[in-house]
Amino acid sequence: MLRPPPRRDPDSVVLCVLATDEEDEGDIALQIHFTLIQAFCCDNDIHILRVSGMQRLASILGDPEPGAEPRDLHCLLVTNPHTDAWKSQGLAEVASYCAESRDRNQWVPYVCLQER
């Protein structure tokens, strides 16, 4: 039985994760894509976090469902359906980190995900 995908509320987006590895740094199309996404997120008060370590990110997120389309992990939107967008302690910590980074004039904070 086919089911429609769950409804997603664009207003519930609280974080945009932009992920790359060293080999992606020369991809001009990806960099333009990231620039446009960052502009949209800034205009809509969505926190942005850049990360490196695509393999580690994939392992954190787990395996996709069987039969699912291949995942593109370069841009992930984190949503939170709560009325108070930062009720989750983890999301609140990320928001605090993003705000502190902006206070230090690092508009898009960067985190390197280490392999375990």
C-alpha cells in the first residue's frame, strides 16, 4: 500500500546543515547552491551549521530505509514541530552555539565531524 509522504511544515525548519568534504571544495555549483541556501536561511531566521565529514554524518543518521532513493547529505533541514521551536535540549544547544558564533562574527559556524 502506497502512503503519501508525511506533511512537512516549512515554518518548522529550525536548522540547516550544509555538509561537505575536502573533495567538494572545488565544486562551484555546490558552493553557489550553498550561497543561495544561506541567503534564504538568513532571511528566514533559520540557523545554519556547516559540517565536514560526510561518512561520519551518514553513520550518525543511520542507513536509509530499504528501497529509498539514495540520500544527498549535502543539505539537511532539521525540523521541530513544537510550538516553542527550541524545546529540544540538543536543538537549544546548537542554537546557542550558532548565536555565539555570530557574536564572534562567524556567521556560519563550522564543525568537523571526526570518525570514531
